Amino acid sequence: MRIERVELYELVLPLVEPFIISGGAITERRSIVVALHDAAGHTGFGESPPFPLPFYSEETLASARDLIQQVLVPRVEGREFASPEDLDAALRANVRGNPFARAGVETAAWDLEAESRGTGLAQLVGARLGVEPAGSVACGVALGIPEDRKPETLTRWVYEALERGYRRVKIKVAPGWDAVAVRAARVGMAGSALPLTVDANGAYAWPEHEVELRALDDAGLLYIEQPLEPDDLVGHARLGRALHTPICLDETLKSAGHARQVVALEGPKVWNIKVHRVGGLAEVCRIYRVAEAFGAELWAGTMPESGIGSQAALAVAALPLFVFPSDLEPSARWFGRNADVIKLTMGKDGRMAVPGQSAARLMDKGRFHAAARRLGA
């Protein structure tokens, strides 16, 4: 592929309601959209979705935009690459970290290849790994901390999620909002056998919060996601041996290199893979091979992104090792009806179809240009 031209956009999609986690809150989905054009008239789209403030990762929307404009675009524009993996290598050279910025450009390259081949991202990634992607994926709901901090609000959210057909319930927790949140969720589930999980986004410390974590361990959860701060690989390995409930890694799992460290520590075997958090689909393939050898069980997380960025999450969620329901939800849940630039829908069975087309083919161009503004190079 030869990248003839690069366009950058800022996409803004207001959320139906604030999404609150232990570290902060967002009221709109702001992200950078990268469009790569080749000489044959094909276009590939990718999304860079870090939050505006660094409560989830070191990167922010502003830092990602600056790196994309000043460093990454000049590395790809006007150049020819043998594959998206080749382009990924060019983006990574002498760039430490900054996975969200790199993923915006890298996933656009995969989408460009999908567009030129008349296929979808799942089919491309599956072919790289020598596996057959599924035609649909199970969807799990991710419920934030209620703005009013009322248990009955969370109970109502959980009940409504089950009515819509979700296959797993995940609630955000933090010290002071954990036991009460689990009880509220159980009331909303009304005896349902669907799995319940909690996500702390690194809000706890061990052994300082041993009482709270032991209580979660006794709550009958499928797994406890990211209880400790991201850099504490040793702590997560030790905690995994201290608790009965499996520990799931999210922010800790930054790359294939980190995955190999988890293996060396005999650490947790449940991994949340966020395509943009690890730097793109080429890195997901590397992590996938490590997970396969280790016996890890995977699922796909989201930020959440728009329908553009969700195409990458859908692609990896369809791979065989992704055995748990993923955080892929209908567009209307986040942005309301007819607002997302690629509409995601979920069937009554709680499953979402995996597209066999590129983002360029799926995108509603009118909605995109209404919600996005062109950024100067």
C-alpha cells in the first residue's frame, strides 16, 4: 500500500449520560479520526480515542493529536508499505509508548487493506493468525458509577440491561462504592445466572484494601478487573494467588512485552484486550500468540469508541481465544439513536454481527461530516 494522502479529523459525539469510572468522568466521546488514502481511490479509517485528561492513561487527546500530526503522519504520507505490520514498524521506531496515537494511524492502515481487498478487519486479522473469526460476538454491558451514587440507580440500569439481552454485566467500582454496588447489581439481576464482573480501573492497593478486595472475592464474580494500579504486575500476580476469584488485567496489559512479563510471573490468565490501548492490531496479534501459549482467556474492551474505532474491537472479539462477552454495545446506548457514524446494533440474543466490510463502506458520511471537523496537518 502506498499512502498518497492523510486526513485528520476531530470527532465529537455527546454521550446520552456521563460515564463515570473510579478515576474520572466523560460527557462526550472526543477522538481523532485518521483517514489514509491510496492512489487507487481507497480510504481506510482509524480512531485514536484517549481521554482528554490522563486519568486512564498517560496519553491525552491533545498529546495524541500532536504526535500524530508532528511525528506519525510525516512517517507514512507519500510512502509505500508492504503491509499494515510494516507500517506499524515505521510508527514504533524511536517512539516510546503513545499507543493510542499509533493505533489511530495503524488501524487506518488495516482498514485501508480491508477496503482494497473488499473484506473486513476480522477476516484480515484471522488470516494473519491462521484462525477463523466468528460471525457474531457476545455483548456485555459496562455500567459506570451513577452520578447520584444511589444504589437504586445502578439496580435500575442493571435490570434494563438484562431486558435488552446483554450476556454479561460489568459494573465500575472504587473504595466506598464496591460492596454496595455489587448488592445493587444483584438486586437488578433478580436471580439471573448471567455473569457479573467488577472493574476498578486500578483504584485499590494491596494489602491496604484487603478487606474490600476479600469482600469482592466472596461476591461470586466471574472475575475482578484491574484492581491494582497499572504498573503493579507483581502485585497482580500475588493478588491472583491470594484470591479465589480470577483477576483480569486491563491497563496493566500495555503490550506483548507486558504480556510476556505476566507469563514469567505466572500471573492472571484473564486478559482484557483494548486494541487502541496496546497500539493497534499488529500488537494484538503479538499478544494473541503469547496468550495462546500461556492458556490465557481473552475478551475485547472499549473506551468506548465511536463505530469507527469499534470495528477493530469487533474484529478481535471474533477470534477464538476471546471467550468472554466483550464490551461491545449498541451505538444508541452511548450516543442515542442515529448519532454514531457507524451504527452498531445488538440482537435480542445479546450478540453483535461482525462486519465483512471496511469502515469506509459502513460509514454514514453525512453523520461523519456533521460530527467531525477537519484538522490541519
